[in-house]
Amino acid sequence: MKRFTCPCFIVILAATALILACAAGTTVTKSDEVPKIFLSPASGKASAAITVYGTGFQPGEEIDIVMVVGAGEKVGLGTEKVEAIRANEHGAFTAKTAIYVRAKPGDYVVEASGSKGSDASEKLTVIPK
């Protein structure tokens, strides 16, 4: 019977490299994750409640959420309480808000901009009342 053996020095070398990287302060982060937002629901009538979910933002980043309602015209979408929206330690956030009350039926864009440079957008469809 043949036995397959793996040279132990390869395992030891890999483990040593990992230990040295950790000792040097190197950490694995999701900094290369692209910021994204998701709307739930993604369509609704003007003034309907929606929730904006964000991922890939910088931890602790303050988030500004707006609805683009025309060429260069943006309307802020706040939370139910007047509080700052901040990404958690994983770069994620959840914000309950509502569709702009004066929005006419059609397709719009919701943008989330972070104070540390993160940006994301998603389509929102306003349906007739």
C-alpha cells in the first residue's frame, strides 16, 4: 500500500507566514466591497413607507439618502426620527423612510452618499395612487 505524504515544511511555512502577517497588523477587511443599496419595496405610491438597506460602506460612515426627482433636483429622505444614519462596524445600515410625497408616477433614483466617500444608488418606481 502506498501512502501519500505532504511535506510538513510547506504547512509550517504557510502557518509561519500567516502568523507573521497577523503580528505585523495585517488584517483581512471588506474594504474592496462595492457600496450597494437595496430598497424594500422597490416601488410604491408617493408617501409610501420604504426601507433602504446598505452594505459595503465604511464602518461608522454617516449616510445621506436622497431621491433624485429631476435634473439636479434632489430631495432628502430621512429616517422616522431625525437622527443621523450611520453604517455599523460591518459597513451596513438600515433606514426606514418614505417615498417623496410629491413624487409623480415614474422611475427615480435613490442615492446614498457616505461622509467618507462611499456612494451607491438604486432605482425606485413610483406608481399611481
